[in-house]
Amino acid sequence: MNMLEQVQALENGRGIQFLIDSAYVIFNNPLYMLDSYYNLIAASDGPMELVVWSEMIKTGTLGANVKEALAKAGILSVVSPSEKPIYFPKRENWSGGIITMTVMNRDNSRVAQVTMYDHYLPFGEDVPDAFGMLVKKISYEIRDYDYFIHLPFIYFDDAVNKLLDRNSPATLYNYSQAQLIRYEHKEYLYVAVVSTARYDMLKNVHSSRLAYFSSLLKARYHAYRYAVYEDNIVMLISSEHKDYSEALPFGQDHSLFEYNGLYVGVSESFDNIYDFCKYYDQATTTLRNNLESENTHGQRIFFK
């Protein structure tokens, strides 16, 4: 059998590590799978004499310098759903070329990346199709894994906190993380900030309420992404409409917000995910100004 047929013959249901180990035998090259946090999920045997490989196996992730180098090379930006793997040839300070492809969960969200080195054997013309089939098998393998189903929501919370951290360095690596979010959304983005601002509660109680209300909103508006930052729930909304009056992300029935004492400030639309911080500030200011006016006329949602 050729490589593609060998990969096609691999049995699902035996775990990611089984597929990675089997692929190592088929391709005669080392490979690994990192989740969207760049934490190691599975790895084959590999060249421990290479500093990057050794560090990854021993620490379970890629170091900050490695992440930054990969981001500079454009590798961490390979995050959009793709039917085919992408090859990066050998370059200065690299031990060899690599082939990589995104792993999608059952909701078509990017949750991991499989990468293979041409360390022992140069990649032949049959490698891309066979490697692509392997990644599709891994995507099928994880379809019912709770970890990968929920990972995009957990990841978004972490990424938003980094985007909004004024003290965090503006590294290419952080930009690549932000780009992961952008690929999953429509043309126009909105930031919505949800607050229980008129309730004065103990911090631990307030945190629990925010987590609860985040879950409540997620159940109603399940297509959006949610994070908790400072004292607010932060929502990233996307739409094909540039104007809020056309997008109407919450519809016209705002009773859910009224029943639960929630107030929302919504930014103008934007398209560059790296402007997230600017539009978060805009949404927060819109919310604060309206609440301080004491003239809300029963309104719960305020937009710029």
C-alpha cells in the first residue's frame, strides 16, 4: 500500500497517540499535535538532539522564543480551516522543512495543529495527501471529546484577557492568538460589554454571578464568544451587517436582560481583531455613560 492507503487503513477509536505513533511509522518522520494553547497533546518519537523538540517534549509546550520565531515565520498564522496541509521549506536556523495542518472540532472551530518535520526522510510527492488524511482522521477522532468541544470558549476567555492587558507586550505570538479568533467570525465585529453594574456585591459573589450570567447568555446567544474581564462579561459578536440597527445581535426582545438585571454596552462595528482593545473601551464607555445618566428609560442595551 502507498502512504495514503496506509493512513486510510488506520483505525479510529484508539486515541490520538495511536494515530500519531502509527503515522511516525508510515512517514518515517517525527510529528506532534499541539492544541490552540500550544500545549502538547501527543508526539511521536523524535530527535531529542534538537533543542526545540527536546524542550517541547520535556515541558509540554513551546517556549516563548520558539513561539515568537514561529509567529514571525507565519506558521502560527496557519489557522483557517483548510482542506490541505501547508508546507514550509527549510530556512536559515531551521533543521529542516515542516508540513502542518489545522485540526477542527465538530463545530468547525480550530482547536489544534499537527506538524511533521522532514528530519529523517525528505517529503515525497505523496506526503501532502497522506498527511492531510491523517489530520482529518484526528479531527474525526476528537469529535466527541469534551475537551476539544469546549476548548474554543476557554481559549477565547484567555485570548481576550491578553488582548485587554495593557501591560502585555504586543508580540507577534499574541497577534497570532488573536488571529485565531478572527477566522471564525463574519465580516464585521462588535464588542458587547455586559454588566450588573447597579449591584454592589462581595467580589467572590460577583465573580460567581458573572460566570453564571455568562453561561445564561451563551445558552441564548450560542454563536457568540464570551470572556470575563475585570467586572464585566465581554462578548464578541460578528455579523454581515456593518450597522448595529441592521445587525441587531440580540434581536428586539431584551427581556432576558431585564429579568436578570443586566445592562449592555455595544461598540461600533470593526474588522481588525487587533483593534479589540479600542472597541472594548468604546463599549465600556457607552455603557458607563448611559448608566451614569440615570435616564435610561428602561433601556438595557446601549450602542455607540
